[in-house]
Amino acid sequence: GRSRLMYSTPPEHWDKIRIVHCGLTPPDSTTPPPSAANHLVCVARLSVEKGHLVLFKALSSLKAKGLSFHCTLVGDGPMRSELEAR
């Protein structure tokens, strides 16, 4: 992204471009890693336009077929309480 921005910005402004790394703090070493088998992870803002309700419908279909899985949602937003309730 930075190189793309630099491509469309005059060189005299390149020193103003900053990279902000957004992410999660890794768990401490005492937390066992989750099993990778059938583990889904969704990292997104918990809002209607991100489609979590579609994800939940798909997960429901997997469950109805008897498939074993674990899904982790990472994020926060206006739909948090609704998604937690589901």
C-alpha cells in the first residue's frame, strides 16, 4: 500500500507517509494453539456489511450436515451483542 501511495504522491511528501501495523497481541506461551483442523477464523469489524449473518447461516448448514468445526470471530463493532447472542 505504501509503494502505491508513493507512486501517486510527489517525492517531497514521502516522508509524511507512515505505516501503522494493526493486529493482535499474540497469546502468551501458556495458551495452547487451537487445532488447525476445521478451524475457521474471521477477522473483521462486526457490522452488517461484513456479512457475519451469511457466515452464521453457512456454519449452520455445516452443523446440520454433522461436520465438526470451530469458528473464531475476531473484531468488534455494532453487531457484537447480536452475534454473541446467536
